Amino acid sequence: MSFDALVMLGFGGPEHLDEVVPFLERVTAGRGIPPERLVEVGQHYITLGGVSPINAQNRRMRDELAVRLAERGIDTELVLANRNSPPFVPDVLGDLAGRGKTDLLAWSTAAYASYSGCRQYREDLGLALAAGQTPGLSVVKVPPFPELPGMAEAVTDLLAGTLAALGDVPGLLVMFTTHSIPLSLSANAGPEGGRTDGDLYSAQQLALAGAVIGPAAERAGLAQAPAWRLVYQSRSGAPHIPWLEPDINDALAEVAPTGVTDVVIVPIGFLTDHVEVIWDLDTQAKQTADELGLRTHRVPTVGEHPAFLDSLADYLAGYLTGEVRPPEPGEACFGDCCLNPRSQRPVAPGIQLV
């Protein structure tokens, strides 16, 4: 099928102090987040002036992708729609429908299979369609892209730059980081019928980390690849609910007595350097490391790396030109993919609303 608009689905973020509290209330609605955690996270944004860099970063990514798609002969309109801040998904879909658009392709700014990174965006689309304000509109969401060649190349290149600057440090450890999620959601990550009751979310990121560590070390001129592990950050749920561990701060405390002196932090779970990266890694994790006598070296995210953007443009172009077919039953981003065991809402699947 052909598409007449491409929707880039973003998380959103406040761009003024007055927007911080309403933004956090939307993000945490119905999730049972402890009030003290909301106050804590709110302070992160306030310390940064009330402005999250994520929207500006996503706008730049949108513009860079539009240029690359045009270079590939694709002039499909590309728009940004956010879950938690303007422009909201229902408003964007309503505008597109009002301008005569009928068939939309959507992708989310999250690379891995998970409820919050994939299915929840399908719910945003599905709820907007179910509201009846977008007659005649259909939406296809492309699957996550953990094996995107340009992502591996971008992480390899960025990590190699940091490793080369450090040289052969005997006490070096690389920590790849990603957002922690509840164990109930990690167990449900993946397409219906394709889940193995394992943790596909972490497995996809372990695979990426394992694929880049050797080439990055070789490119940096190191004698051998350094030790590495996957750790988690940014937990926000109720304390009694089990989430993926170890938290990066706990992991730093664990390795400090073992001879580790330098920790390279690689946030592979995020596309851009937004608040959770800046605060949780550059502020909290760095403070923890300083207190433990560890040196930290943070690698940038892939969002503006040319190899990543080129590869993402190729990926999206495949769907826009019809060279790649939309998802079908039993595949990612169709049916009961990445279910939330607590609730089920309308979703935008391959082609129709179910």
C-alpha cells in the first residue's frame, strides 16, 4: 500500500516551567508512581530550566530524516506527534485527516520491543482513531529496529572515539545502559506467538552491545575488548513491583572494590540525550562514581549520527516505497504484540483498527 504521510511518534517533554507538572501528570497517570518520585523528577526538569531537550532533538531528527528521504526520491510529508506534550497524537491525526490524508505510516523514537517503547504508541494511535475524529484514516506502525545496521555502526563509532581517547586502561569497564521496565512488561515484549517468556527487551540490547564492543575496541586500537555489562536506569515504579536490575548506581557500587577504575557509560536504550540521560547518567551516576572513586566517561547517544540517520531513512523508505510489506499477524507491531498484562486498549495494528 502507499502512504501519504509519515508520523514520527515521540515521548514529548516540557518546554517551559509551567509545563513541568502537567507533563509529569500525563506521563504517570494511572501508574501508581509514589508522590515523592514525582517531586524528585520534577526537580530534575526545574534544575534544567523547565525545558526538556527531547522535543528540540526530535525536531532536528525529523528534519534530518526529511532531507534524507527527499534524497531517496520520497516526498511524503513527515510530522512529529507526541504522547505527553504538544503536538499531541490526536491533534496531529485530526489535522492530517482534515487535510485529506488517508493512509499514514508511523514509527516511534524507541528502538526495542517493549510496551512503553512500542505498543503504548500503538495505543495512542488506536485511541485517537477510536475517538471518531479521524474518519477514513488508517495507520500502520513499523516494528522496532534493534538490528538496524546504522545503529550498530553509530554506537561502534561513538564508543570507539571514547575508548581511543582513554587508551589501554587496566581497570576499564564498559556499562551499556537502558531504561529499566517492570519484569511483567519485559516478559511480554515481542509479537504474539513469538514470545518465549524471556526478556526480549534486554536480549535485543545485549545483542547490540555484544556486536559493537569488539569492533569498537579494534577501531580504537586497543589490544583487546574491555569487559562490559548491561545495566539499567530511570526506574520510576512503585517499590514493591519488580523491575529490571541492576540499577547503574548499584552496579557502580558493586564493581568499585574489584579494581575497576574507569567506567565508560553507553546509553544504547535511548536515541537522544534527553533528561533521563543527562540527569540519571551525567548527574546521579557521575555523583555515585565520584563518591566511589571511579572515573566515568559518557558516550553520546546515536540520534544525530549520520550512519544511524542514513540507516533509519533506508528502513522507513522501504515501507514508504512498498519494498517492505507492513506487519502481519504474528509479527511485531500487529495484534497482541508487547501486551500490557494490566490493561488492553485499542491499538493501531498493521492496517486496521482492532
